[in-house]
Amino acid sequence: MPISELPFGPPLEPMLAKAGELPADAEGWLFEPKWDGFRTLVFREGGELYLQSRDKKPMLRYFPELEAPLLAMLPARCVLDGELVIARDGALDFSALQQRIHPARSRVARLAEETPAGFVAFDLLALGGEDLRERPQLERRRCLEDALADASSPLFVTPMTRDLAVAREWFTRFEGAGLDGVMAKPIALTYQPKKRAMRKVKHARTADVAVGGFRWHKKGPGTLVGSLLLGLYDADGRLQHLGVTSSFKMEERARLVEELAPLREGALEGHPWASWAEEEVTDERRPGMTSRWSAGKDLSWVPLRVERVAEVKYDHVQHGRFRHTATFLRWRPDKRPADCGFDQLDVTPPFDLSQIFGA
């Protein structure tokens, strides 16, 4: 895209965040909801619009429905940081968002109508010909509010508060609308590409899960375990694939190969996922499905006899799966896999997404 009137253009590394807790005192901080979507930078100059993903890939072709409204509502020249999201039934739907990344233009066009996306802006990096990245966070926030004062769906400005009590309330209530937690940002923070200068406060829970298999690590097929495949038993006694954990050091990955070797013997005989090793994968809860985000990755799996239980840490569950990769904590030899059911997971009270922007 032409960038002659913008102080900088794509590609741009976004500013990142590191995990932490809410500060004990709100002095010097501002707080925002943490959105569960695709991190996206928006560059607009005149009639040209460019959407860039966190890993610096173009995004507009997957979300063509955003072009006209963003051109209609954004300042003539600007750069914004924010999140692409999809809302369904009053809550964020990350699974629907993933489905939008598809090579077929006909499918992209159909999904643009069926599951239209929105853009939630939380930072303004350039306006007109001025680079705002060296301005303090709080000043950029005020500029953002002024620049998008007349914005409406599908363009939103994320709520912000400097009240710690409100931030704590958001952390609890907004999860029911599919949000990840709360962001805490120093008010004097300049925009620092690629640096983990912000703080993300996410939900953390634990669960005991059955281990049904594993995948090899890309750097050591046959010698290093990449991830363990996790499951929970549903009310009908079927082991449902819940997600994976891959938080192991290299020496642990090598040790797991030997440790899990006995469980590979005769593993497919009577395995609850046995048919999935041969049939075409179509159910998103199956452990061997391919990923549009992971083109070229080997997602085949090695079955294990379901005899091991692991305790893992997770943030939240969406559509019966861990939304993010779980963190391995320890083995639980005192637990039976059959006792690992969905009933141990927290049930989050629903919260209508529309109320968040009223906050």
C-alpha cells in the first residue's frame, strides 16, 4: 500500500505482554479487557486499507467485510493496534474466527456473511502524518477516543478504566462473554514493538486429565515428545479430546519417550480414539486434525494406553476444549483416568458481550 503520508508502514512488530497479576495499587496504571481474537494492526491511508497479523501477514483478504466500514469510519491516515473478533450469541467465538482463515475465496465470502468479524481498537500509533509511538500510553488512549468518537459496529474502542476495583470486576464478569482476562498498562508506557512491556492477567485453573497419546517434536521425531494429547470423559463415558500440553524442557521430552514406551504396546486395541487413527478427520475434537495455522506441520499422533493422569493448568474452556495449550504440572499416579470428567471444570456464568461496551 502507498505510505507516503504515513510516518511508517507495515510490517510492524506489535508490542507484547507478559503474564502477571493485577497491581496492588492502581496508581500509574490503566486497565482494559483482554480480547480473545486475532491481534491485528490496521494501516489506513486514503482509500487504501491494510490489515497485518501479529506475525506480519496480510489479513484483509480473509475479512473482506471490514474494508468498507473501516474506510468509512477511520481517520483518513492512521495506524491502529487492536484485535479482530467474532461474536455469536452474545459472546466471543474464537473457533468461528479460526474458520475464517481459508484459502478458498468462495468460502471466505460465504463466512464473511455468516460470521462477520469486528475490530476492537486499543491503541493509536499514528494519526495523519504524526508518529504517536513515543507518546505516553494514556495520551495515546485519549487520542484514540477522540479519533474514533463516532465509531460504531463493526468498529469498537475497547473499554478502559483506571479503577482497580472495576478491573477486578471485569476480570470476573467478562469471562462469561469469552474474554481472556484483563490487560494492565503503565500510563507512561511508550509503544515498544516486540517488547513485552504490558501485563496480561489471565484466568488460571487446574484439572486432572487422562493422557491418550502424544505427538513427536518437530526437532526430534522418534526421539523427542512434542505434546501430550489430553482428554476428559463425558457423561456417556466417552473420552473426548480436550487439548494438549507441551510445556516440557528438551531433556524432559527425551525422557518422556522412554517413560511412555510401555504404554505404546497394544495401545490401539480398544483405544477410545482408535478409529481416528485411520478415518478422515472431520470432528474438531479429534486429536489428529490438521490446522490452517500450521500448514506443513505433522499433526499425526501416537496412541497410548489410557492409564496415565496428568494435572495441568489452563485458562478457560471453549466449546469443550482448552482454548490455549495447557501447562503440565505433574503426574497424578493416585488418580484413575476414568475419574477425569468434565464435571471438575469451572462453569463460567454467561455475560452478554454488548454490555462490555456499555461499561
